[in-house]
Amino acid sequence: MTDRLQASVCVVVLLLIVGWVLYIGRAVFVPIVFGVIAVYVVVDFTRLLARIPIVGNRLPAQLRYGLSMFLIAAAIFFAVDMLVANYDALVALAPRYQDSVLAMIQKIATLLHLESEPTWDSLRRNMLTQLNIQSLVTGMLASMSSVIINVFVVILYASFLLVERSTFGEKLNRMSANSANAARIRGVVTDINRRIGAYLALKTFLGVLLGGICWLAMRSVGLEFAGLWAVLTALLNYVPYIGSVLAIAFPVLMSVLQFGDVNSILVVLVSLTAIHFVIGNILDPYMMGNSLNLSPFAILASMAVWSALWGVPGAFLAVPITVIMTIIFSEFEMTRPVAVLLSKNGQLSYGKSEQTV
């Protein structure tokens, strides 16, 4: 066995071991990673507050941090409160939505002349027995309690990380006795902070903008729970490609249950699709530019991998984790080809230098 083949086998075995550890330890790792992401959001929001004209630079750093944490906590409280407030309404309206589904199935059966079939009545009764939207909604909303607990755990991790942030630079300097290696580590960390911070800041801004515009569109047609769907749209904006499809599918499904009218359903579908198309294909690329330097295929593949490892949280964390891996891989000769494959144009920028492979 040659040295290169032996090294390749070792790398594959190591990746399998790391994947297995990440999978069985997802209950521990996911809140920690979300805590790190929360720190990025707080730090970048604090920098944004410093750019406010006249008063921004005069605010003490501690006050800016406290204000940013308060505003982020208020946004989380608003989202959780909206979910809790809509719980009773969703459960109460679930029987009506169930009747709408059955009525729509009956219309489709009439158009397809299925009512003449002797088994249609039994089929409809079986569907009524199996289709219980009320229990489905209750189960979905009951799972929110675990999400709320995880949110508090993430806040706890983020708080401790913010407290230790002041000593992180000194820790980086002491990680290597060689000054050149220490500078290299600082360059990698600085590049990671810059890319992830810019990505999260822009995605947060675009998510709020997208959710607000979609809320206006849904309110204009009288769609129920428009605020809930707007919050969901803003959250799904962090999931590339698939998030936009789901953010359109849920309100459209709601319009099917509520209206049952083809024209109203088409209005919701066309308006939301147009909004997502403009923001996702024009405004998002214009503001994001090439800051991530990831190929679309790498983004989809990373979403598939991290979703398989960590479920729904993995889909939200796939892009930041892949950006970090690409930057780290670009620093080592052995893994640099992998970073080239993950990049968008083959140009790797890291630290303060840029290298084209």
C-alpha cells in the first residue's frame, strides 16, 4: 500500500468517525454551534449600532452590546409569543380546515367522475378516519416546547461566549509558540469572522424584509395567520433554495384550506412567488456578491449532509459550517483541492492574501 493510498484510507476512516460522533452527539453539538452563531449576530448587530449617525459612536461598547442583546431577545420573544398565541386558534380552526380538505376532495372526485365508483364512499370514510388535522396541528405545536428549551440553552452558551470574547485574542496568540503560525491562525479566524458575520447580517436583513413584504401581501388577501407565516418566511430565508419553496408552500396550503377558491389560491401563489423571485434572484445576489465563495452544488450537498446528521437545524447551519470548512481547508496543502471544489470560481481568499488554484 502506497503512502498516498494509506493517507486516503486514513482520511476516509477519520471522516466516518467524525460523522458518527457528530450524529450521536447532535443534541450537544447543535446548541453549541447555534450559540456561536448567536454571538456572530450580537457582535455584528453591535457594530451596526455603532454606525448610527451622531449617537452611534458616542454609545459605550457595553451599552451597545446590551442594547443589541435586548433587541434580539425581544425578537425571539415576539416570535415565540406569536406561536403560543396562535396555538389555540389553530386547534380551534382545525376541524373547519379538515372539512375544507374533504370538500375539496369531493369536488375533485366529482370532476373525475369518481363518485360513480362503488368504493368512493368507503374511501372517503377511511380518509376522514385517517386525516385528523387537529391532532396533527396539536402534535406540531407541542414540539415547540422543546424548541423553546433549546433556545434558552443557546442563549446560555452565547452569554458565556460573549463574556470570554475579550480574552479570545490572547488565547489565539498563545496557541502557537511560532509567531508566524499565530499570525496565520489569526488571519484564518479573522476571515471566518468576516465572512460569517457578513452572511448572517445580510441574511437577517433580507429575512426581515422578505417576511415584512410577504406579510403585507398575505394580509391584503385576508390570509389567516399571516404574521405566523411571515415569521416562518423570515426563518426559512436562512435555508438556501429549499427554504424559499417551503416559505411559499405553507401559505399556499393555508389558502387552500381557508379559501378553497382557485382564484384566491393563485393570487397567493403568484404574489409570494414574485416576491421571493425578486428578493432571492435580484436583491440577494446584489447585496451578497461573492462573499461566501461557495458553489451552488456545494451548498446543496452540504445541506443534504448536515440535514442527515443534524436534521432541521443542520439545514440552517449548513452554509456557515461549509464556509468555515472551506477557509480552513484552503490553509493546508493536502486539503486545498477540496476547498477549490467547494469554491464558486476556484479562487481561494483567506486571511489577508488571495490565492488562485
